Amino acid sequence: MNAILANIGFWVLGITAVVSALFLVTRENPVHSALWMLLTFFCVAGIFVQLDAEFIAAIQVMVYAGAILVLYMFVVMLLNPKSKGFIKMPFKVILGGIVSFIVFLQIIMTLMGADIIKTTKLTGINDPNQLGNVKLFCIDLFTKYIVPFEIVSIMLLVAMIGAIVIAKKD
Amino acid sequence: MTPQAIMNLLSIYPEVIMTMFGLILVVLDVMTKNEKKSMVGYFGIAFLVITVLIAWPPVGKKFLGFGNMVMWDSYSFVFFFIFAIAYSLTTLGSVSYLKENGILKGEFYTIMFFSVVGMMFMVSAYDLTVFYAGMETMAISMYILAGFNKKCARSSEAGIKYFIIGAFSSGIFLYGLTFVYGATGSMNYLEIAAALKGGAASTTTFKFGLVLMLAGFAFKISAVPFHMWAPDVYQGAPTPSAGFMTVAPKAAAMGALIRFCWIALEPVGNMLALFFGILAVITMTYGNLVALAQNNVKRMLAYSAIAHAGFMLMGLVSMNPEGYQSVALYAIIYAFMNIGAFTLLGVVKNKGMIDDERLESFAGLSKTNPMYALGMLIFMFSLAGIPPLAGFIGKFQVIMATMKAELYWLAIIGGLNSALACYYYMRVTIYMYFKEPEYEVDATVSRSAFITSFIGAVMVILIGFFPTFFVNLVKTLLV
Amino acid sequence: MLTLAHYLVLSCIIFAIGMAGVLVRRNLIVMFMSLELMLNAVNINLAAFSNYLQSMTGQIYIVFVMAVAAAEAAVGLALIITMFRNKQTINADEINTMRG
């Protein structure tokens, strides 16, 4: 029963994510694109839940849907761009489309030929002491991966200073 | 303290000190008056000198801490030294340019300082997480520096182009990285190497991921065919940040790439040699050929930066200690000569209707401003690799390393390319010395820019005339 | 039954769509959104491999990728705003003053 539910969940979320991603790149109005992006982000969060990553799913909703998307909407509203900004040069479109299609085919072919694909179903993350996802996650993040965590804080500081100095009017 | 804790601290202390100094710089920036923001940059230089002295090269020692994640050894030190040179020279040379363009802000120096921290982490990384975090710190700083002149359309254009292509390439890099992670089961260089020895090297997943990862790397060092952002970005960015961008991030990417290839990909090293060889050949040939056709000196230097990246890749192909010693030496020499050239380029102001950096602006400069012309001559000759200047030593060492690895075809192509490169560097000197002035050009070198170019020129001549000392120095540091 | 392949193929499709968006679209804001799409595909991949390898490393990497995405969005949108102030456009075809 669980397996069937998981299957249904995967297909619904996956197909919605792909369709809304397609809509994202094809809408002319950036506001519509942003809303489709929101839907994609929610579906991806659902996929994370399926993959035993509940904490990541929560962060996905908070950071992407809550912060990044709002930032995008702000900029779209602020600039109110007049140019439609869709494809001007058909040559470029055809080239870009072909390139990405080739890359797509390449990836699919590689995946199909890969040995990793023949594995059986996913077993889930090992949690012998019943700590739960958040605890497991944080134990690793704040012991093993403390250095990159601190570097990311430097990076966020740089990005903050930079964004202010560039966008500020003076 | 347990020995483990001491080891952890030792493995990371230069970066920690740099971060603290960076935070002090942020505070200093707030405290200085608007017209004295160059003080922030000078303080940055002082801090770097202090850090270089504290982090004196630990010859022969290796401090590997935080669960095999960060490494501090003399290899990291040499690259840190290159970034310190790049930062100091750029800062000294930038003050007058920034003042004239009305963008003399403390943030310029703060961000550059933090980018040095990111690059240090990149080079000393023993784990892909550390590497990625460092790389993005560097990359984001570079986007900001490229778009720093916000009133100039070209500068923001350069920033946007750099941003889109940089983010695109790191997306590809990450996608490849996931497959490498999936195939080897770890992000740690040592564990990746162990997994590769254990048979993961032959899986399709790993090969596919590796190709994508290396493509992402190639974007960062502007190797052909992933170079298309480089000329526009270097041309549009403010001249001092362009000088910094051609030197430091490239050196950091090369340093990190060498470490990644030597530690993590050591079991598959022979597979990579051919890939890097072809990449190096295409990169330098293309960069040189297109540079021939340029009439804008800044753009010409941008294409020549691509060609120099190809030369550095050549040192990687040989896969022997001489190879990476020569890359480090090349990066040091390149820092001196290229930042010197960019500094001198930044002071030219054409009063006519054409761009400041057009070749015609340089016509007849030897008569109106002989010192300037002499400085430019030294840098151009050095970039062209004419003996006895430093550029020749760098190229010579790289080619020798290639010969030692018995890659004669590559050495021959490298030699031919450096001959090809002579032509377009010579054009600038010919314009300066043998043409009559066409436009009224102001090339007054301010004091700080003079100091930068003077240091650069002196170092170029010193390394050129006493190569054995410097070659041996790099050799003892990078055993 | 769900296997690793399901998730990898899903992320591959989203990655390709995002890549096509960056290459095809000329509206800078939509190009940035497509970049976010590519990073999301990477995140799915990481989560799937993390589950498959039964290690938390992949999940922790996702957090770093997200932090980078947020920082990049801030800087990139700031750059777009300056660009718009200078040229009154956010069309990628019109940012071509440098040729040669």
C-alpha cells in the first residue's frame, strides 16, 4: 500500500514539476514565469520528502519559495520591463534548443547505460538510533562540515555587501 | 588541547586570520572619510603582509585538519602569496583610476580581500564542499568587481555576462559533481581516490560526472571552447578589477585543479593528460590567433589572458612535479607583468573621440611620455616571452616540464604559439615608438600607479636576469 | 517500485529544461530563473544519491547549494537593476556593446 502511494506521489509531483518547469521557460510575462517557478519549487520539496530529506524540504520551501521568489517578484515589479524579451533571433533559438536537446539525450543515454541504474529500490537513510532527519543532519553539519559552513557565511557577507554597493543609488 | 585540535587549528589559521582582518576592513571602511577610502586598501595590504609573515611557508610539513578537509602546506602558501601579490599590486594601481571614475569605495577593497579568502580555501581544499564554498565566494566577489562601475553601461554589462556564464558553468560543474559523488560515495579527495582505486573509475557514472566537472573548471579558467565570456568581461570591467580577474581567479582555479587532479584523480591521471593537452593546444592557439586581430589593447590583453591560460594548462598536462612547479612560477610572473600592464593601461586617457584603450591612443607615446612607454615596453616584451625578461622564464619552465614528460608535440606547439604571440605585443610597442601621435593623449602616471608598475617592472627584470634563484625557491617550496 | 533511476531521470529532465531556458530565453530575469531550475535539478540529484548511498553528505551539500543560490540571486538581481538603470532594458540581445 505504501509503495503504491509513494509511486503515485512520485509521478504526480514529477510530472507537475516538469510541466511547470516547461511553462516557466516558455511564458512571456516574467510574473507568470515566477509563479510557475513557485509550483516547481513546491513539487521539488515534495520529492525531497520522498527521499528522506524532510529538513531540506522545509528549507526549500522557506528559502526558495519564501525568499528567492519574493526577491524575483520584487525586481520584476520594480523594473516593469517593457520588452517582451522572448526570442528575437530564430537561429539562436534553434541552436540553443538543439544543444540542450543533445545534452539531454546524452544524459539519458549515459544514465541508461550506467551501472548505477541497475540497482534495486532505494533503502533510505540509515538511522539506527531513531534520531530523526533534523538531528542526523545537524550532527553532520556542525561537526564534519563546520568549515564549509563557515565559508558559506563569509560568502553571504560578501554577497550582502556587494548587492548593497551595486544596487544603492548614490 | 588534544593534538587533533591543534592540527585542526594549524590547518586553517591563515584563513582565520585573513577573515578577521577582512572583518576589520569592513569596520575601517565605515570609519574612514569618503575621500580617504584608499586607506582601506592600504590597510588591506598591511594585513596581507602580516598574514604572509605569520603564515610563513611550512616547508615539508603538511597540516591536514577537520577530518581531512583543509590542508595547509607550502603549496597553499605559494598560491596565497600569488593572491597577496595580485591584491597588493591591484590596490596600489587602482586608487587613481577609481578616483577618476568616481567609484573609490572601501567596498572595492573589502570584497577583493574576501575573494582572497575564498581563493585560499579553494587551493587548500581537500574536500569538494570546501572547494565549492570557496569557489563561490571567489566567483560572487568577481561578479561584483566586474560590475562595480555602476554608472558605466559596459561595466554592468560585463558584470551580468560574467554572472550568467559563471552561474551556468557552476550549475554544470555541480551536476557533474553529483555523479562523481554518486559513483565514489564521497566528497573527500582522499576517499574519492580510494574509491577510484577500488574500481569506481571504470563506471560510466563517474566518467560522465568527471567530464561535466572538468567542463565547469574549464569555464573558470576561460579555456576554449568555454572562453566566450572572457574578452567581454575583461574589456567591460573597470581596468584594475580586470587586471585582478585575469590573474588571481585563474591562479586559484589552476591551483585547485592541480590539487584535485593530483590527489583525487591520481588513479585516473593518464586518462586526463590527453584531455588537458588538447584543451591547452586549442586554448592557446585560439587566444593568440584572435588577439592578432584586435585594435583595442584591453581586449587584446583579454585574448592574451586566454592564451596564457592555455600555457598554464600545458604545465598541468605533464603530470610531474616540474609541471606544477612551473605553473606556480608562471602564475607569479604573470601576476607581476599582467597587473603592471593593466595598471599602465588604466592611466591612458584619450582626449579625442575614440576609446581610451584603442591602439591609436598609444601612437607616439615614447616622445610625449618616455617613462610610460618604457614601462609598457617592458611588460609587453615580458608578456611576449622575449628573453631575458621574466615571461620567457615562465614559458621556458613550462615547456621544459612538457619535454620532461616526453610530450614533444605539445612543447613544439607551445613554442610556435609564443612566437605567434610576439606579433601582437610588438604592435603596441611599434605604435608607441615608431608612429606619430594622432590624438592628444594624457598618460600621466600617478604616484601609486607608478609604484605598482615600478614594482612590476623591477620584478619582471629581476626574475628575468636571476632565474635560477626564483626557480629554486619555487622548487624548494613545492617539493 | 521507485528506483534511483526515476529520480535521476526527473532531475535530468529539469536540468535540460533549465539549460534550454538559459540558452533560448533573452529576458535576463527569466534566464536567472532558469539557472535556479538547474540548481534545483542538482539538488534532486544530490538528495537521490544521498538516499542511495545512505549518507548525509549529499543533503548537507544541498544546503550549501541553496545558500549559494540565494547569494547569487541577490547579486544577480542587483546587477540587473544597475543594468536597467543604465540601458533601460533587460533583454540579453541588447547587451552587446562590446564586439571585436
